[in-house]
Amino acid sequence: LIDGLVCKDILKVSNRYELTDNWNVTINEDYYENVSLDEFTFDAVNKGDVITMETLVPSDFEYKEACLCMKARHVAVSMYVDDKLEYEYGYDRQKEDRTTGSGDLLINFYDEYKGKKLRLEYTVTEDAAFSKFDKMWLSEWENSIRYIVTNNRIPLLMGCFLMVFGVMMTFIQIFAVTFSTKYSNVLLLAVFSMCIGIWTLCYYDLMVVFAI
């Protein structure tokens, strides 16, 4: 029943404009022209490597409030439109020598960007971070999170269930252990359930659903 409610407007939620083709990519000193993100592969990049990607923003997408959806894998990223900085993520964490993480970024993308030059600059923060680019697309803002939730509804449900179950059982077992130490193993099981639930949400990049 829940699955049916989540998926009832799947066609509307899945409506998106993929930015896959016609990218010019520079990886350190190596330049690649007119590549497709679906097919382009390269040697795994390492900490300190700099990647620049350029393309023209299409003029034929129509969204009331557009969102650029992209995946960042252990990089600090800047987005420029006609050489004007419009978005930045991860550089403050990089300066503090903290991990920049891996997950989805949802970026405001305005109508005035149509037909202009889009430039993305990545600074890699981990060794062997990735060897190909993930898909990137434009969609309606209100549908962006719903698309992520709909496509990952099973791991989202399981991760939330395990986490909530683990938290509830941990609190119960804390009190139970005060009466008898024989419940200590159940306490460890509850903590493990909570941790594996969090791991599931992180593995499928679903923390963005709550972080937004």
C-alpha cells in the first residue's frame, strides 16, 4: 500500500533533462573535447587532482523552479555560469582536512542560465576517488527529493526501520541491563541494528533526504 502511494506519480517525478553529452573536460593537464558522461572513463584521480568540465546550458528545458542534481565523490566543487561563481561546496572542509564525503548535491538552477556557459571545477580530496563521471540532470525542485526517495524506496524503508528499531531497543535494553547483565548481548544487537541502518542510508546516498 505504501509502495503504491509513493509510486503513484512516478512519471511526473521521473521527468528530468539529462546533461550527458557535449562536455569538454580537463583533468590536470589532459584535455578531452565533446565527451559523453555515459561513455567517458579515465585513470582513477587522486588527492589534489583538478578537474574542469564545461558545456553550454540547454535552452529547451522548462521548469518552474529548476534544480541541478549531481553526485560529488570526494571532491570540493565550484559551479560557474559565464565565469561567475554561483555555487561552492567542500572547500572549507578541505582546508580543515576533513572529508568532503560522497553524495548527491541539489543546486538551484535559474532560467537566466539558459544558453550560457556552465563550468564545474572539482578538486579531488581522496586517492583513487573515481574513474568516471556520474549522471547529471535538471529537474523540478519539488520533484528532486521525491525522485531520490522513489528510486531508493526499499533501502530507505529498511534503513529507517533498522535505525528506529535499534534506537528503541537500545533505550529499552539500557534499563534492562541495570536489572540483569544477561541482556547485554541484546543491547549489542540493538546498537548493531542502529549502525547497520545508518550504514544502509549512507551506502545508498539517502542521507540527503534528511540533510536537505
